[in-house]
Amino acid sequence: MGFKCGIVGLPNVGKSTLFNALTQTAAAQAANYPFCTIEPNVGDVAVPDPRLDTLAAIAGSKEIIPTRLTFVDIAGLVRGASKGEGLGNQFLANIRECDAIAHVVRCFEDPDVTHVEGAIDPIADIETIETELMLADLESLERRVISLEKRARGGDKEAKETLDLVNRALVLLREGRPARLVERRPEEEKLFSSLGLLSSKPVLYVCNVEEASAHDGNAFSARVFERAKEEGAKAVVVSAKIESEIAVLPPEEQKEYLEAVGLDEPGLNRVIRAGYELLGLLTYFTVGPKEARAWTITKGTRAPQAAGVIHTDFEKGFIRAETIAYPDYVALKGEAGARDAGKLRLEGKEYVVADGDVLHFRFNT
């Protein structure tokens, strides 16, 4: 299952620097001028999860395979992007293909790094990007209304349902509010997603701060956290400069560097985990002597569909899932101990997989 998180922001906020550190590559140019990133760069990153190492140690697994998240580095948006300014149409199309948005916001002052708007104001920057996404959505929906109304009058049930959602979204967008705030029932979610609205994407604000503020943030990032709380979004603090320096160090030196700058872990771990949570994802594990592996599913996934992530045959021929909760697997030192203690459960087709479950699927081919 591919989950994509698009990294967006104004030019010169540290997006490409952050992306380079995330993927530990120099695939994206990081230069002090707008539009240094013309094509979106894509990088897969492992989702940090210490549970996987613990499980592998208990089972004596030869290989450890973490679950992954895809980040897409999208060139810097500018005011007027919705009208095609600064290659805006191309950039907006790249965003549309992502499942969520990681919005990098400049929360540092540096006279050597120009700001496209001329002043450091993270809330104004957020509103610039959000406005462009909303304007693009507004134009997109207004173009569809006449056709939908015609089909709805002709008795097309799906057109009626779509038109209702479109009109609800238009009300918000005309008020200057993003489409993700549209109130909708769970059964409308699939249809709503099919509208492809940019401002409906869940948002993670990544506050790029100076090195001294990497642990606790600063006054700029505090404003962004407040904004995120009001919206029901997420926010994290990172120093892209620190992250880029950590990325090129060998693992044994990374720990020393982090300790020297007063950090427990790379800020990018927080970005990855927050992106994972933002998309409503969870992890289950398969564990054995050959490998310990993490698998990504959405919250609420039932056992057969979780099995299908490994292979479609597992879902088609699903019989049951042998299930051990992570704490039980660890406390009882593995599958045999959990089985002896009665902590290995046999779950059927209606079982909703929980985060951290250790699963073994039984199926007919």
C-alpha cells in the first residue's frame, strides 16, 4: 500500500533540505532561490518503530523490514499559484496525487536566506498556501456544478449526492475555509475523496526553526502550534539544518551529535510518525526466524484486508488470524510463551486489527 505525503511550502523555507535529510539523498536541490525544485522528487522512508527491533530480538529474526512512507518534495508555491503563477498548475497537480500535506513553515530568521514575501510571518505563509489551494478547489468545483445539476435533474442518484457534497464544499470555500472542514457522514467519505480537493488533504505543519530552538521551538513555532490546534491539524518542530547534518553521519556518530545538541532523536522521526498518524495508519507485525516485518494498514482494517496487504491470495483464502498483542508477545518471550499462557487468539473475518498486533494468517490457496 503506497501512502504519499507531499512536502509543500513557500520557496526558501527549507523544504528540499528537509526532503534530502528525510531520504538521506541529495536528489532534491537545496538552493537559495525560488523554483530550484522543478520536478517533484519522491523518496521512501522507513517509519521508526523500536517495537520491531524488540520483536526481532525475541524471535531471532535474520532480517528486519520496517514499514515505509513516501514523501514527495513539491516545488515551492507562490501567491498566484492557483492561476498558474510560478509553475503553479504543475505543482498543484503534484499535490493532488498525495494523501496528505506536510506544510513546511519558516520559523527562523536568517538575513542570508531570502524570504519570498519579504518578512518572517509563519501564519501569513500558511494562509498564502492555503488560499492558493482553496482558490484552485473553488475553480474546480464551480466548473462542475452546471454538469452535475443537469445530471441530477435527469434523476442521476450519484450526481445528486455529488452535487450535495460540492455545494457544501463551495459554501466553506467561499467563506475562505478549507474543504477538509466539510461535515460528512462516513458513507460519504469515498465520494468526497473522489472530488480530489487540494484543501481537503489532512495537514501536518513542519516548523523549521534555527538550531537553538530544535528541542522546544520558538515564538514563531508556538503560533503555528496554536493554529494547528484550532484546525485539528498536527504540528512538529524540526531544524532542517540539524537534520541535514545528521543525515550524512554514520549511525554511531548520529547519537553523539544528537546528545551534543540536546535532542533525544532526530526531528525527522517525529515528522515521519506524525505523517503516519495524520494518514490514520497503524502497524501490525509478522515475526519469525527468517524476518520480522512491519506492515501498514489504515485504522479500522479487518483481518482479511490486513492479510491482503501481504498478498491478495491471503485475503481471498483467509481462514483466520493467529493474533498476539505486542505487550503479550514481549512479556511472554515470543509465540510459544504466548500460546502456553493462552494469549494467542484465533480471530476471524470480522476482527479489526489493532496497532502492534503480531499476526500469523491461515488461508486456503
